[in-house]
Amino acid sequence: MAQELKIGKECCIANAGAISSLLLDALRTNRELLVDLNDIERIDTAGLQILMAAGKEAELLGAKLQYSVSGQIIDLMEELGVTTL
């Protein structure tokens, strides 16, 4: 069963370091991780980059990473031409 991790209301440049550390630490201690992004009220391209980087790190670690995403994140991804995290 996947460990669930809630990110909170903001995923942006202001808290990029903290979120990145949180995700990487969780990936190193859990082989399956579900990141809940449904409460996100504010996300920018830096936040999206963190999520994408976590996906690459999960691949390197052989971990399974899944996201539960809100409409705002999907809208931003479409706007930027990003198809997967």
C-alpha cells in the first residue's frame, strides 16, 4: 500500500526547497508514494518542476510515485504543454 503525502496549499518558488526535500525524503523511505495535490491553491512553474524532478528521482530509486491532482495543476500542465509528471 502506498504511503500518502499531502503537499498543502502552495507549491511554488517560495517553498520549493522545503517541498523538494519532503518529496525526496519520502521517496527514499517508501517504495510506493501517493502525493495528494488536491488542496493546492497556488502552483507555479517552479512547483511543477519539483513534481517532475521527483518523478525522475522515483525512477532512479525504483520507487512508484503517483499524484492525485487538482484541476488547477492539470490546467497549468496543459498551458505549458506538459503531458506527464
